[in-house]
Amino acid sequence: MAVLPAAEQGPHSQVAEEVPSLPQADKDASYWPVSDKQLPSLPAGSATPPALPGLEERPALMSSQTEPAVLPGIEKEALASGSGKGTPRSSRSGKGSVRSTKTEKDPFPLSNQPSTSPPQPPRGRNSSLVKGVAVLLVLVIALLVVMVILKGAKPPPKGDVLDGNACQSDDCKRVARLLLESLQPNAPPCADFYQLVCGRWKHAEGQGEVLFQRFVDEITELARNEVAPPTNQAPVQKSSLAYQACEDIVAKNNTSMGTVEQILQEAGFYSPPSWTGPVDALNSTFYLGVKWCIAAPIRLTYARSSYRGVTIRMAPSESLKAYVERRQTPNISAQLKDDFAVLEAMIEQNKTPKLTFDEWMQVDTSVTMDAMPMFKSMNFAGWNETNIQDAIQGMSRKQWDDVLGLYFNHTPALRFYVDSLELFKKFIELPNAVGADKAQAYVRLYMTEMLAMKVYAPWVVREFPTYDSALNYQRRYCFAIIEQTAGYAFLTPYVTKAFPAETREDIKELQRSVRDAYDSLFTDIDRQPNVKRLPSYSTDTGRVFDLLRLFDAKSLERNYAIYADMTSDPLVNWKQLMLGRASSFWTHVTMGTGGVLPTELIFYEIDSLSYDFSLRPDVAVVPTYGSSTPEELKLASLGFVMASAMAEILYTTQANASVWNETATCLLEQQNSANGTEVQPIVLLERLVALAAIVSASSANNGSTSHLPGLAEFAGRKLLYVAWCYQYCGEKAGRLLCNEPLKELSVFADTFQCDTSAAMRKTDPCTSSWFSL
């Protein structure tokens, strides 16, 4: 086994991490729905990888606030607050007209009308009378024909060209089409506003997932079309080629199994050389983690060298958990036998040491049968340079020094920690339990199965009902990998397209408008002193564009200088990406959010030290925004995102947090929880404050009659409410998140002329003394 060159070890390497597994592509997976068009089924045993080996969950630096749109499989509180990431998704609001069913009494009953019969003509004028009757009949027939034609003619649609106040830009037509597909026209706005706005929502998923899928599709389409030379690649070309190679695992059956065999050979899983004891199991584990950034059953969570020595931490890998969970599936033995035969034919021919299927199952059962409870009862253990020889039975102090010196330039001082002592010993001491040869063959088969799930999909381990569903899953999986290892380079073409000059100017104007609204929003500004701490944005934009500036060409060249050129081999690219990230300034090369997979929209990041925020690229997908749309739509979308960021800053930095918490508790007590959804009360209050801010910002334009084609009844402020509520369509807590904040604002009920007993008008709002609207 070759010594890892010093150049391949990052200065602060965080090695052998794993991208958390994406959700199972079965009836429980809602992120990439199977296409209605059923393509020919895959061969038996078809599969797609859950996650590239290596990248493990990192501790969450910041949590998001929205229900996961939940691209890959981390389950998160739908609307967790108090984080550095904001996720209000997009915003919209709406209203509906009530058609009158009341019949009016006819003021002139037919029975009281005078007779219309003509008088009897005098005799002697028969000729003239006949002519007159004939002419009259012709006129009546002609009139009837005209009436029939007119009756059959289709009237012009509302708000069409005949309506001079309707916005006719492409953006307006696009938003109008979205709203018309979702609105339920006959729903009374004062009874259930969410029903009016979202009553005909056509998607199986919520708005957040629909928007996230659009975000992924647009980025991956741009990456798919990027052409990269084999050498001297620009950062965008490196990330795009890495994505293409990953997608081609399924799209072009680019299996990369030759690289898998190479990795296993380098890591010492083939004989010769034969394993002799636990030292070989630890050596192979470190080799996979340090050189290839791939997690063995026990992974490196971090390894840091300093003048004080080396600190190493190890924990059970996510792939091990998936491996054990799969063994708990009913009737799994037949599938395992098929997989064993496939793997043996692919990569195990003429390789030693070997196991028969029965021998493999015997070892596998002893390893996995009691492993699941160990994940739940993690017992921490640690050693230092004085007692490290006690960590693994049968491994001497000299063997420890040799292994640590090989991979970590070990100095005398050492801190070695494991998160689960039982699982650590189960694998590292496996040679003691079953024999060195069997342990070498078993761990090799484990790694082959785990890697085959990643690079030989969809033929091994995981099945998909159609080729399309496997390909969609792989695309999202590859998006997660590149986003977390080279995110800025990967998203650059999208940012260039989504944030032209006019959009950036719009952001500046909306930012100032919303910030100015906060100055006069609260009834008692002295109770909200931190409003004054928000940047005024009168002469600059603060930090709002800080993240977007990292997509500039010079920034990319500087930050990705260490990244090697990518290839058509996804496993080689995985190593290049991980080593590049480990050797670079993390936050300048990746859009990763610290333990939060790119499964949902985040929109902004908070900088509590400067009382400011930065927009993220995904803010471009807010559905009702357009640079050529009415001001109400801009406020309800991008404006609401920025208002939400400011509201979060006010809560997380204000001195009198108890006032907010008391009011948030009041909202929780009053909200209708009949649908069983749970939303953190402070999230509800932050969104209410943000809604009040954009309503206040729209006051200067309160007399506006601008509207969208076909939606003349929703003009001005009404359009703002419709667009704001639309962001929650289809969400689990959508009805609550739309209706409850609106009920708090009497201006909403006044806009739609709701009476005092209407469901959408509160008689005792929790924030009755908060806002001056």
C-alpha cells in the first residue's frame, strides 16, 4: 500500500465524510415522483445509489425554516427558527370574489304589462298589410340569426387586451398562468383564504418541493451542456464535468467498476498481501478515508495535525447503518444471494481470499444481528499516546505508531476518540473473531456492495420501477455531491442567468423599500430598539450580495485553484473534489450548509454580528417575481424574503425577546390545529412581522389598480395577498401559514370587506398593539 503523498493531505483535512443517503426510491420517497409514463422495467436487482461513500453528515451549523422540499433524505423540522439560514420560500397572497346567489324581484311583472297585440287593420288595406307582415317576418328572422351568432361567440376573457390596466409582460403572463391554475374562483376569501388561492393546486408535492425541483433541473441542465477540455479546465468546467460523469453512471451505464477494483486493491483487500490481524483492518480503513475520502464501516470524522500532535475521531458510517438496516428487511436472503452472485461475477473472479455464500452469510449475520441497537446507544471512548495500545486488542504500540506515522505524520502527542466502542471493535477486531482471511474477504465484499450501489446503479442492490425514476434519483444525488464540494463553481452559470443587472437593481430598490417600512411598522418603536440597528441601506446594499459576489470569475479562479481537472470517472472525480475542498477555504468553495443537504430552498443567510443578511442563489426561483411585474408581486416574493430575514434578525438579536415569545405563544394557542400540523410559534410570528412589513411598504401604492391578465378582480393590495399566500400551496402546514398571519392583520379583512364574524377576521389578534398599518 503506497504512502499518501503529502500534497494530497489537506492542511485541515476533514476526511472520509459521507453525503447522507438520499431517500429510498420507493413508495416512501416523495422527492422524485415516478413518471406517469412507465418505461420498460429494469432487470431484476436493478438499483441506484443512495449516496457516494465518503461524505458523512456534518454537525448542523445552521438549520433552515421550511418543510424539506426535502431533496435527499434528512428529515427536518418543517419550519425551525432561530437559525442562520432563512427559508421562508416565496410569498404570495390572494383573495376571491363571492358571487351573489340572491334573486331580485322583477319590478315589472309580466301580468301587469300592457298588451302588445297590434290593432285590427281596417278592411281594404289587405295588400299593404301582407307586404308589411312579410317585411316584418324577414326582419325578425334576420334578428334571430344575429342573436344566435352572437350567443355562440366566445366573450373576451377578463383582463385581456381590452383591459388597459392589465400587465401584459411575459413575466406577468407567466405569473397569471400559475395563479389561474391554482385559484378556486368561487371560494369566499373571508372564510378560508388558503382555499381560494390554493384550492386547485395540481401538484402532488408542496410549493417548496416544486420550486426546489425546478432549481435542480435548471442548474443541472446548464451543467449538462457545458463542454470541458481534458486539461486546464476552468472552475465551472470542473464542476460541470464532475456532474456529467456522476449522472452518466445511470444515463450512460458508466459503471466505473474498474476503479472500484483498483481502490480495493490499493486498500489491501486482496491477497497477497494477506491480512494478519486488526492492524490491517485499521490500515485499510485509514487508507480509504485519507486517500480516497471514502468511508469504510468505521469512518474518520476528522483527523487534525498540529504542533500539539494529532487528534483523530472515528464513528460508524452512514453506509454501515444503511447496510445493517437492509438486513432487517423481510425475506432479504434471496435478494442477498442474487447480489452476491452478481458481485462475484463482476469483481470477485479469481480474487483471494474468497468466501462462499454460506460463509459470507454466517459472518454477515454475526456482524449485523445486534448492530442496530448499537446505533441508538452510542458509547464514547478515548485514548491518548500513553494508552493507545489498549484501544484495539491485538495491536501493539509500534503498530499504532507505524500506521499513524504513515497517514498523519504522527507526533508523540495523540488524542484518539471513537463514538461507538462496540461497533468500532466489531469491525476493527473482526480478524480476531472470524480469522484474518475471512475478515479480509468479508470487509472487501462489504465495500464492494457499498461502492456498487454508487457506481454500478441501477443494476445492484436498489430497485426502481422505471429507468426514468432511477435517472431522476441519480440526478438529484449528483446535484447534492457537487453542491457540497464545489457549489459556487457549479451554480455560477445559473447565477449569471438568474441575476442580470435589472434583477440586481430590483433587489436594491426592494431592500430599501422594506427596510424603510420597518422604521414605521411598529406602534411603539421604543419597544423594538433593534430596528435602528438594521443597516439603513441608504447608500449601499450592505451584505445582501456578499454570497453572490463569490460567483465572480476572479473569485472562482482564486478559490478553486487547488482543485484538479476532472475526468469521466466519477470515483476519481470524487477524490479530486474531496481533496480540493479539504485543502481550500470551505465557505468559499461550497454552498453546503453544515449537515443540511441541498434538499430545500434556503434563500438567505443571517450575519448576526452585522445585523444583516446575504441572499443565496435559490432565491431566484420565487415563483411570482419578475423584473417587469407590478410592485405588489415584487414585494410578495423577493420583498417578503428580505423582510423575513430582517424579522429573524430582530428576534435573534433583540434585548426584549420575552415580548416576542409571549406573542408567539399567543399565536400558537389561537391557531387552528385541526390539521395536526406543528409550526414553531416564533416562526409564525416572524412571518407575520415580515408580512406586515411588505403590506406597510405597499401603502404608498395602495391605490394601484394594476393586475394580471385574467385576474382583474385581484388588483393592487389584493394581488399582494394572493401572491403571498401562493407560496404555501400544497405545503403540509400551508393552510395555517397562509391564514393565521392574515387573520392578525385587520387591513387584510378590510381589503376584502370581511364582516366582524368572518373566519379571516380576528376579534382579538395577538398583535393588535404591534403594528401601525
